[in-house]
Amino acid sequence: MITIITLVITSLVVLNFLLLAFSCNKTKQKSAVKAQPIKRIPTIITNQLEAHQLAQTGS
């Protein structure tokens, strides 16, 4: 009984290492790309309250 459990666990560990070895994503090194930086255009918000205006409190 103990030998069967040991063999099953050992075979699962070996299977796990085989899957780990063959399922690794092999990535290639990317070459340096000389891309132009993206320029952000500032947006103007026109619905802003003036500094001296306060919101109504409701009381």
C-alpha cells in the first residue's frame, strides 16, 4: 500500500517536472525600436466654476 502511494506521488512529480520543462514560454529578445514619442495635447475644460462661486448647500 505504501509502495503504491510512493510510486503514484513519484510519477506525478516526474510528470509535473516534464510539463514544466516543455511548457515554458520561450521569448525572443526584442530589438530596440526607434519610435517617436507620443505627444499629448492638453484638453481645455470649459465647464469649470469660477473660483469665487460656491455650490448651494440646500439649507
